[in-house]
Amino acid sequence: MAARNDPPADTAGSLPEATVVRLPVYFRGLVELAEDGTTTVSSQQLAELAGVNAAKVRKDLSYLGSYGTRGVGYDVGFLVQQIGRILGGSEPAPVVIVGAGNLGKALSRYDGFGASGFPVAAIVDADPVVVGRRIAGVTVRHVDELPKVVKESCCLVGIVATPAAAAQSAVDRLVAAGVRSILNFAPTLVTVPDDVGLRKVDLATELHILGYYEHRRGATRATG
Amino acid sequence: MAARNDPPADTAGSLPEATVVRLPVYFRGLVELAEDGTTTVSSQQLAELAGVNAAKVRKDLSYLGSYGTRGVGYDVGFLVQQIGRILGGSEPAPVVIVGAGNLGKALSRYDGFGASGFPVAAIVDADPVVVGRRIAGVTVRHVDELPKVVKESCCLVGIVATPAAAAQSAVDRLVAAGVRSILNFAPTLVTVPDDVGLRKVDLATELHILGYYEHRRGATRATG
DNA sequence: TAGATTGTTAATCGATTAACAATC
DNA sequence: TAGATTGTTAATCGATTAACAATC
């Protein structure tokens, strides 16, 4: 019978979900190696950098193609190039921030997004008072202009930095405007239609998951 | 032969990973229902709210115990109580922010963490100039005092808001100080020892995963 | 050749889901 | 009783991993 985890049909577009999640982790480690001047890496070394085991590294990389050399290892530069291409890391993915309040302003000024390849290309807000102001070199536009703004700046990722009450509306507008991914900082859970194939991360949910783990650790009691 | 997904041994502490990840999603939906005055919910209704299917809801909830009533559904209030207890949501989990730069300040002032049950209880920084300043009612302490600060304020979650170069050091200090979870905003990947059972989320990695999805969508080409 | 390391196989494990008996 | 819905089973699916043949 055919193996359950069969090879990919096409290179870009059919990686196992679990592999996709680990790719950026490998990527970071590889970039560090490249910066250190390392040119070759074994699955074992990369595994240690990424905090997984070597078999998983080899399996994951095999989905990208046979890019290693038996007895030698993988070429760091080539792998950076390949994974970078797959992650879309070579071309930056412009980000639009919805909400120019305290958090929105701070995220706009924060160079972390840009440094990660996600430059803040646009900021929108519903408040006419802040529309037109410049934050970190970007002029705040009105949220009603979102479809136009997203098209103009080719924004692929939307960041929701609104109060909780406005978050779902912001998400709906981002989806309608055509962004492909949403990172939600508002302290509420938002939903996206599941037919648009859009990826979403709720920070509040991440926090709750973190909360679970600290709680479980703290609670030694095993109640019934 | 025994089933692969067997019932839990003790109530708190042995839920399947995948269930834990969905629990906060159910929780949010249930809180909304409770606020609307709804007292009973079926697995089908909850599934729609959470964006999963009804079988998964029932399976997940069955790990918590038999809290439903056949032919009727689940008691919303009771479920909120149970899941809230498991997530540690009833008692807030104090957060310490490392780094009082632009992002650190903004996150400190942002009420989103507090609203999610993660009040900012402490802020530390390495720069003597900012130590002693007050941000959103919290006095910035020196990062060298982190172990004392974490103990005093019972911080369970650490948020890293430093420049990339300082992020790993911040994480190491947080781990040493005894926090249980770390949320890393710095534009770099950090590592934690895997023997401490600590939960970590790198925002940069989340962004890269988001990037992958938008990239894949954009690239219709199926190359070889 | 001998040593090293990949790429792949196949066993195992955990998660998902349809189906349905139990039961309110 | 009839209708509704849970809790559980068992089939299926995808992910993990040890092992090893291939091969540099």
C-alpha cells in the first residue's frame, strides 16, 4: 500500500502542515549559520539548532527536494535560498495596521516587523482626528479606504490593533480588502470565513494557551 | 486492543495537545453566549462558533468529564467555569515585560493583556536611564533584579520586547527567574531548554508562517 | 575503501471523524 | 414514546521516528 506521507506533487504549495510550521525555525537557524560563515550543515546540527530530532529535519527537507549530499550534509546558502523562497522571505510582505491607538502606534514604530520581512506599509484608523497624521513615516488613512490602501501598498498581512469592540469589524474589512493573513492583537477572538483560505493568529488565544501551561505546572493537585 | 485516545487519568494535566489548543477558542465562544444570556448550548452550536465540527467538540469536552446532558446539550455557565479553571483563567496570570523601549512601553500601556487576564505586573530594562520611570502605573526595575521582581509579583508569563540582539539573554534570564511561559516579540528566534517544560511563542515565527500562506496563495505557479 | 550522512521506508503514535448506542 | 443530543467506539488520516539502504 502507498505510504501515508507521500512525496509532494509540486514544489511550492503542498507541504505538510507540520513541516510548514517548522520551516521558519530552520530558516532562522540557517541564516545564523550563514552569517557565521558556515557553508555546510548536517541534519543533526540543524536539528539541534531547531530543537527537533534529525529524522524530522531530513523528512521535512526531503519534501523540498533532494538538496542534501550523502556523507556531507546540506549547503547552508542553498537551503536559505530555497526555504526563503518558499516562505516568501525574499520579497517582503507589506503589512497594514488597523488602529492607530497606543498599540497601533507602537507597532508601527517598532522595527521588529520590518526586520522580520514585514514592513509596515500602511496604517488606518476610524477616528478622523488621527487620519492624516504621520507615524513612523506612514500617513494614517481612514479605515473606509482600506480596500484602496491594501491594493496600493500590496498589503498581504493585516494587523488588528483596535479595541476589542472594533476587532471583528476590522477583520471583516481586512478580509474584504483581500489580505491573506491576519494577526489579531485585540483582546478578543475574531472569526474569518473558512472558505477564503486565510490564515489568522489571535494573540489572545496564544496567551490563553500559554496560560494553560503555566497553570498546569503550578497546580500539582490532580483533582476529580 | 485499547483505544488510541484514551480517557484522561486526572482532570487537570493530561489533555491532548490539540484539545488544549482549542479550549481557549471554545472558552471565548462560551463567554459570549453567557453574556447573551444563553444557558444551554449543543455541540453543533459550539462547533459553529469555534469553526470546528461537532464531533471534535464532543470529543474535546469529553476529556473534561461528562458535563453534557444527552438530548439537551451543555450548560454554558458550568462549561465556562470548568474551562476557565483549566485555563487558569479565573486567577489572572501576571506578566513581566522585558524591555521598556517603544514596544515595551506600548505593550505596558495596552490594556489588551489585562483584558485577556494577563495584567502587566512588572517591567524591567537594562538601561539605567529608564529604570525608575513609571509606565502605566508600574515602575521600571533593572533587569538584574528580574528574579526578585518575578517572585515579588508572582509573574508567570514573560514578554520579550527587547532589540533582537538582547532577546536570547532576556529569555535566559526569564527562564532562570522561573516564569512558565514566554511570548517573544523580538525579531529573532530564541531558544529555551527543553527540559524545563516551558511554553514559548515567537512572534517572528508566527509571522513567517503567515507569510508562507500568503505567498502560497499568490504563487499559482507549480514549479519543479 | 571506510566513514559519514542523506533520503526513504515502514512501524508507531496521536488526532480526526462518521456513526451509533445510550439516554435525557 | 418520539426527538434530540451526548459520549464513545472504531476507522481513517496525518505526523513522528527508528532503522537502514543508498551513496557521497
